[in-house]
Amino acid sequence: MSNRLFQDRRDAGRVLAGLLERYRGRPGLVVLGLPRGGVPVAYEIAMALDAPLDVFLVRKLGAPGREELAMGAISSGGVVVLNEDIVRGLGISPETIRQVAQREGRELLRREQTYREGRPPPDLAGRTVIVVDDGLATGASMRAALNALRRSRPARIVVAVPAAPESTCQDLTAVVDEVVCATTPSPFLAVGQSYWDFSQTTDAEVHDLLRAASRSHPAATGARVATDVTVIRSEARPTEDGAPDDHLLFDLVGDARFVLIGEASHGTHEFYAARARMTRRLIEEKGFCAVAAEADWPDAYRVNRYVHARSEDATAEESLRGFERFPAWMWRNAVVLDFAGWLREHNDDITGGERSKAGFYGLDLYSLHRSIHEVVSSLERIDPAAASRARERYACFDHRSGDDGQAYGFAAAYGAGQSCEREVIEQLTDLQRHALEYARRDGLLAEDELFYTEQNARVVRSAEKYYRTMFGGRVSSWNLRDHHMVETLEALADHLSRRRGSPAKIVVWAHNSHVGDARATESAARGEVTIGQLVRERHPGDCRLIGFTTYTGTVTAADDWGGPAERKRVRPALSESIEELHHEVGEKEFLLSFGTAPRVAEALRKVRLERAIGVIYRPQTERRSHYFQTRVSEQFDAVIHIDETRAVEPLERTAGWEEGEPPETYPFAV
């Protein structure tokens, strides 16, 4: 597994073509590649957009003695752009610059004659020009090309590159009409770090691509898609209501201890139902003993007590009432209600004692104040003195800040309030110091309750840091959360393994964006990790990652954080997305298991868009809000596609959910 997102330059070009789809058919469109590496990228864009391809030559001016360092660049027409910081810093004289520019200018002219075979440069006046390179570092070569291009008076200039630093992309927006950077890795080390194959493009390759473009037609792009559809169609396996039969499921899972099953939204009935059905079969036939969900630890543990018949809750619905925090429908829905009821019945029928029963647990860390309450309440029952110490330490938090902890985090992050980091660590250490003493008091049940209490203390520790960190940057808070969920998963696995006397097998329920391996997605360029990546790294060969996709339908989601649940229409998937490709297969649903379908695995190793709908769905900003780039066959071990899906049913239906969205033709009935 690697952080490299593109197979090669032509693969990168196909990704960019999807991002530039709106330019297809635009009159006067022309695509210019910067030789040599930019031409294979530009070729794919030109073919996809049905546009002519040409080259616009630019040469780096290497600093004497440090030729890899660009002191500037020269482009067609003899336009020279200098990096004044490097020129001044190295004390490079005007005469030296002139000599280097003359040498590179001769090479530029030679290449122009070779590539064009005597053809004149295209007339760019009044046209839309897409300028393409295989990546940017400082952007000096691109700026030289742009300065020269302006002399031709094009109507619009668009810069398109597969990879570049975010700062370079932002700088270029000031000098052109649009900049499309497919990825902005951070930290940005080198352009080649974004490619598996970054071998040098030769003059012969540039020549051949330009010649091919002059006589080709974009039908080639459609042929590639058709080929991928044919491969998927031949190796897809049937599912029923989103779940494969036992033979397919058990072959996929094998002897893995951790099976992570995702969802492409937090509000789709079929994802929840298929996941629950597969989980039932794994519990019944493969010895899995726990579900670990993307849910708050204390709320999920209330369900766990119910399914173990150790609860005051008389029904499954009552056991789900702990899920009060937005978005309650994630777990207070009809599918989870049925599953909790089934799990209780399953456990009631077991005669092997507590060790043989299956449980339901949460992995998440949002329950700051709820977990504080649970720690203190638990200690009051077994050690009042320890409870008093806990209350004193946790008094550091301002409980007026509400249950989500954001007010505390904001104040602590910006120095407007006290940080409670020391206190929460002290409390966790205190609990762990007395763990053995507490555990001896009442056998297995006491051990379970102690684990519950200690895990609540861990949640407080992680939540305190999370809320302090969330105002400093998305990546650090995202990573802290996913690390916490994996640490909780491993602590749970260790606890259950000790109780059972054998390695515990656990099913994880979480969103695709957590279940999938981040190293196969554009989030790796931002330094993000996921549960799927971390579990693969820590338990290689002992885990399976299963994702879901859908093309269209309805979903339960809100307009904004904290808003009411609504039943929203899911727009048909975007062109160049994995969802659209799956839709083209023409089946209502199917499974792709990449370990047994090598041709599909290879086809889906290409970079494509993938849709992710969380608890908020904003179709008006669909591309920006809900799509990211990924290599699906490396992101997951298997994917289940259900072409049309419906919204999961909340236990509390709002008026907005009941009514749903008006049709797009409203108020006209067509």
C-alpha cells in the first residue's frame, strides 16, 4: 500500500478529465500540454473532452551547479520568468542567466520542431485554453507558459494539474481564470510522490501522442468505460437485499478477526439492513462475539446491557433511548431496533453462559460529559472516596458548556478557559491503579463494569483532547478520533478475549470514510488516517474491509449540523464516479470481492470519484461536499453496490421526514 494516488500520467489525466467535464463541447476549446510530462496527462483530457491537443513548450532554467533547482523558466516566444528569491539568494549574474536561457531556448526550439512536424502553433485568440502539466512544485515553469500565452489573447485560461502544493494552486488563481488541482498533498515532497510510475516521458512518446490525438476521437474514452463495465459484469456476484449468501460471505471473511462493514451514508436503509444481516450470520456461524459501532461508548453500552439481560430497559426501543445527541437517527432507527431485539433473543437462547453471548459497543468519543457522569456514578457504587476524587478532577470542566464539549474546546484552545488535560489523565491513571482491586470484588460482571468505567475515563481523556484540537485543524482532530476508535476496538478485543479464553472476533459498523483504507484515497495527501488503514497496519491479513455504493434514491440527513432529520432525494451519481460505473453494469445489486476477482481489482485500481454522504446532505454543492478521489480496490477488500436505495426510518419521524422533498418538477406535474 502506498500514498501514491495515480498509476501513471495517463491515469492522472483521466482523473482530471472528470473534473473538467463541464468544458466538453465548449466551442473553441483547446488543450495544451507542457512537454514532456504534461502531454500524456493532456492527451487523456483532450480525448475525453473532444478537444484538439497541442503542446506549449517551457523549459526550466536550472541554477548553475544546482540544475535541479529552478531559478526560472523560458517558454515559447522567448518569454523568461525568474525566481527572484533564488537569483538573489545564490547571487546569479545577468550574464549567467542569459547563457542558460540561450541554451534552454535552443533545446526548446528543437523540441517544438520535432513535436509539431512543421505544423504552425494553434491560433489561441478568443479560445478557451486548458494548460496541463503532470504536477507543480514552485510553479515557475507554468508561470512562464502563462505569461507567453497571454500574448495570444485567449478568452479564458484554465490550469489543470494532478498534484501541487495548495499554496501554489492558490497563487495561480490570481493570474488565470480557473485552477484545477486534483490533489494538494501536505507536506508536498515532490511531484513524483503522487505516482506509482513516474518514469520519464520521451520525445518519441510526445510525438506519438500528438499524432494519435490528431486522428483520434473521444470514443476511446467510452470504450475504456465499456471495457471496465464488461469486466465488472463478468465478475460481479449476486446479493439479496445487499447481503451475499453464506458461501460468498464466509469465503470473503475467511478466518479474519475484524470485519469492518461500511456505509456510503449515515441514513440509508439498505446499508444498515445488509450490514445487520451479514453480522447476524457471522455471529451465528463464524463465532463473532461483538458489534463495535461508530457510536458513543455509554449510549451503546446501554444497548449492550439490554442484549445481555442486565438492564432495567424492558424493550429494545428503551435501550436505544440513550442516543439523544444529534444525529439520533443513526442508531435510533428501525433497522438497529430490529437488530438489538434479535441480539437479545440470540443471547437468551445461549446456554453457554456470559462468555458465549454477543455484545454491542460504541467506539466514538463525543460523549465528554456523559462519560464523566458514568465514571463518577460507577465509582460511587464501588469506591466513594475514588468518586469524590473524580468529581474534584472533572470539576475542571464547565458543565454549562453543554454535552458536546465544543464550548470547552473553544475556550481551552484559545486561552479563554482552563485546559483539563492533566486532570483527565490523573483520573484515568487512578482508575487503572485500582483496577485489580475492583475486579476481584464480584467476578465477571464486576470485570465488565470496571472495563466500562475505565473506557469512559479513556473517552473523557480523548474527548478533552479532541475538542481542544478541533479548533486547530481538521486533520489532527480527524486522526485523533480514528486513533481513539481503533484503540477502543483493540481494548475491547483484549477484554473479550480474556473473558472468552480465545481471540475475540468483532464486526465494526462505521461510515465508508472510516472503514476504507485512507492510503488509497486523496485524504492520504492531507495526512489523514482511518480505522481501516490502522486496523490493516496493526492486523495484516486478519481483517476485511467492506464498503457500499449506491447510484440514487433517498437518504435520511439534515441540511446543517443539529438540524432535523429529513428524507432527501439522492441525485444520480456524477460522471467518472465509481457509483456511475457500477450503475452502468445494469444490475440492481451485486458484490465485488477483489481478492477473488483480479480483473475487477485491476480495473478499479484506477482513480475515480466516490460519494460520501454523512449526516448532512447538500446536493446543491454535490461535487465539493460529497465526492473524493480513491482507488476503490485498494480502499476496500470488497464492495457491495445497491443501485437504488431508500432512507433509513427514524424511530421519531419529523414532519420534514414524513413529507420528504418535493419533486424537482414541483410545482409542475410532469
